[in-house]
Amino acid sequence: MRIFRGMARCSLFLSVLLLSQPALMADQVILKNGDRLTGTIVKKEGNKLTIKTDQFGEVITPWSQVEFVAADKPLHLVLPDGKTINGVFSLKERKVELTGSQSSVALTPDDVVILRSEDEQLAFDRLTRSGWGRLWEGIGTIGFAGTAGNSRTLTYTAALTANRTTATDKTSVHFNAIKSTALINGINEDTAEAIRGGIGYSHNVGPRLFLNGFNDYEYDRFQNLDLRFVIGGGLGFRALKTERSALELFGGAAYNRSSFDAVGSQKDAEFYWGNEYTLKLNSSTSLTQSYRMFNKINEPGYRVNFDLGLGTRILKWLSWNMSVSDRYLSRPVAGRKTNDFLYTTGIGISFSR
């Protein structure tokens, strides 16, 4: 009987030990109000500490409300002088300790500028140390449609949207094109022919502020536009940035040189303002939107650029894409309409960093 009781106690002790093992192998965070969080510390930036828990997912709490921290694995800590050190992190009674393989460092909570897990540090290093050819993400589409019989038509479309984002800057490229012909009663006519594209660049000057520059090109046969060349720059502000969405507002000045068939060239100085918005609708579908309004400085008149893109991933690299590109001109060439839409849809390629 005694042997049986001893075995039962031993079994109970082992069960409790096994059940408590996940908690012992996790990071512990205790807030000043007594709340306890158990999981994996992701990062600390500014006054926000992010910890990933099994029950509630990612939890963000103010760093100023944290009373106790005990990390299970080494973390990377950025000091006020910019130096990065790593080790097992702990916070108790307003004292921070970072114990590494070589030495122990005593700090205060105010010395903790940034705190990153190993995965976060690898992602940060990748954003700051990758070459120009890496980190690109976007979608590209080529489509065509046609008819045969009493009428014969053929339409080609192409679209590309790509971005390269690092910890300090962002480069973006966009392109849309359409070519359409029709053969009716033996007469072959072009019914649409337009190309639009450009490149943009922004560089961070603060947590939310950035400098913005761009260069756009446009050709539209049926607007009598041989070439529109625009270059501009200004200041931008990140109004929203989450895991699912981002909103940027910007404004500045631009130089516009538009060459029209039969009427020659027009040169204008312009003020511009607009926004760029991205949204992940779900794990496979994303939306991008861009808007710019240009107001002439030297005379009345304005123009508007609006672009919208939607991509749904079918396979890892294959997607169904749609893009809409609208150009509005308040004072077009005589005999031409103010608005020109260009929309494309089809199967394309998705690529990501």
C-alpha cells in the first residue's frame, strides 16, 4: 500500500511538472495592475511592448505599465547611443539586467530604447542590409481578349505594381498599358492606345515624416498626348500603419511638361497633394490605392491621377489581378473628353520579399 501511495504521489508530481513546463519555458510579463502575460516577447518600440500569447494572440501594452519581465531566451536590446547588445533580459524593481555569455549589464527601463526577439532582429537586419535587387513585392499582369466573325477585335493589356520597403526608405514602380484594334467591314482601326507609368521614392526623416519624390510618364493617343513628363517632390506623413493596412498623406510641388499633337507643348508648375493606401483584406487578397491632385500655379486648371489595384493569390506565385487607372484633365485639348479610364484584369504573377 505504501509503495502504491508513493507511486501515485510521484505520478502526480510529474504530471504537475509537465503541465507547468510550457509556462516555465515562456517569457513572463507582469503589469503594475497585477495582470500577468505569458508568451513570447516580440519587440519593444517607443512606449509599446508586444508579446505573443497562446490565448490572446499579440498583446500590446504600454512599457511604462510594465512592472516585471523575465525572458526565457536572449533578446536584442538597442541602447540610447545606438549600440545593440543581446542576452537574457529581465526587469525587476525598476532594474534591468541583460545577462549574456560574457558579461552582465545593469540598466534602467529608460535605457531600453528598442527590444527585439531573434526573429524580429533577423527581419530588421534583412530590411537594412539587403541589396537593391531584394525586398521587392508586387503583382504583374498580362491579358488579352479578342473576337472573330462579323467583326474582329484584339486587345492587349499589361499592368505592374511593385514596392521595395526597407527600414529607412521605400521605392515604388507602377505601369499600365493598353492596345486595342478592331477590323469592321474590312477596315482596321486602333480603338485604344495608352501607356502610363512612373517611379516614386520616399526617405524617412522621422517615425512618421518622410521626404517624397516621383517621376511620371504618360502617353495617350486618343487624347492627342504624345508625352507627359512630370517630376516632383515634397513632404509626407504616415497617418496609419498596422499589420493589415497603411495610409500615407503627402503634398509638394511638381514640374509638368505635356506635348500634344498639333498644339505643341505646355509647361506648368503645379502644387500636388494626395494619398496612398494599402489593405490586406485577408491572407490571399490585398488592395492598393493611389490618389494625386495637381493644381496649376501659373493659370487656372487641374488634373487628377487615381489608381486602384486588387490582387487575389491563387497559388504561391499565381494570382488574379485587377487594376483601374483614371486620368482627369480639367482643360483637355479641343474636341477631347476630360476623363480617360484604363482598366485591366487577368491572371498574373505575384512576388514578395
